[in-house]
Amino acid sequence: MKGDNVMAGTVDEDVQEETLRSKAGPGKQPPEGKSGGGGGLERVTVNLAPRASRALERAVNITGDSKTDTINRALQVYAYLEEVWAKDGQVLVRNSPDDDEVTILKFF
């Protein structure tokens, strides 16, 4: 990968959003047009399709992380990918450091 440009990113929650959530109080929604988030926890119930459930199990087995941690990381990665694509960027994947083939990652 010598000479390759490697770009890594993280999705950080805006501190202002956490302030808005704190001011709203427990059980209240942030003001209209503002999302919650930040440092607080949010409980969400999801129904996973069988394929997604199998993918979650594979990811948990590979990483050793909990399901919660795996889902949290997956959502951060998804948000990052969507940000790149929204700017007409590309996400390139190389299966191994020795592999010369590069694939453009796309979601449909």
C-alpha cells in the first residue's frame, strides 16, 4: 500500500446536540429540527431480517465484541460511508495488502 492515500474517518456527535438533549429533560425530545445523541445512551428496538441477523452473528464472532458494540460501530461506519457518497466520493476496498485489485464499494 506504499504511496496509497488512506483516508480514515470517525463520526463524532455534536456537543451542542447533547446540550439540547440535556436541556429538554428526561423523557423529552430535543427541540424540533434538532436531533438527540451525544454522550447519552438511547435504547432502540430493531427487528433484524434473517440475513442481517446472520451478519450480526458473524461480526460478533469475528470481533469478539458484544452485539450492542457491533451495532454501534456498524451505524457509525454506515453514516461515514453515506457522508462520503453524499459528496460524490468513492470508497475503495482492497482485500489484502498484496492484492492489486481494488473494488469500488457501492450500496444500492
